[in-house]
Amino acid sequence: MKKADILLFIFLASVFSTCKKYPDGPCISLRSKRDRIRGEWEVQKYLIDGGDSTAAKYPIPCKYRITDKEHSLKFYSPCDTIEGRWEFTENKTHIAIHLDKFMPLYLTWNMEWKIMKLTFKEMHLQTNFSSKEYNVYLIKTEIIK
């Protein structure tokens, strides 16, 4: 009986260690990826090539509001608001973001970020641009249903 329990434990441990969708976890979640990503997020840390650039990039608090309604995304800070859209890509391991800024000039950005971690309260995204690696760590500040 003990042998069977040990074999079952080893089997379950190997199954759960290989089913991880994102490099930094979680192994298992009872919530869908869409439920976990929906909400209001605040930047905790912003790294460029491993160096902390949070204070330079985000000197004042800013938030991202991600909703299901037409996959809308809104970035806002005390001095600016930018709206856009988001969608999962590459089997929900990446998130594509399209942002539009209308004043004073019309500007548009398209970005794709690899999801390194997505829990109900934490998100870690990574991308490469102009030979640099960017990592952004966010925490959920408000739940949106």
C-alpha cells in the first residue's frame, strides 16, 4: 500500500509540474485566465534589462483597467488617460495590447507581452524591444466583474 501511495504521489507531482502554463506559475488555478486578468492593476516594478526603472517610468501612480467588455483596456494616471484593446495570443501565453492616444496628436501602439505569471492578484509580463528586455510586475487593486 505504501508503494502505491508513493507512486501516486510521484505521478501527481510530475503531472502538476509539467502543466504549468506560465514560467512563474501558478501550477493550477480554479479561475479562468480571463477572470484572473480582468481588474484594475497597478505597476509595482518596471525593469529594463534587469535594472529597476520604476521611478523613472512611473514617477506618479498609474493603473491599467482590463475588462471583458469588447476586450477594453484603459491606462490612466493623474495626468493622462489612454484607451485601447487587448487579447490573448499564442494559446493564452501572451497578451497583445493595442493603445490609442487622441490628444494632442493621434498616436497608436501595438505591443505583445509574454505572460510570465498570472494569478488572481499578481501579473508579471515580459517583452523584448530594441535589444532590451522589459519586465513589468503588477498587483490587482480592484476586482472587476
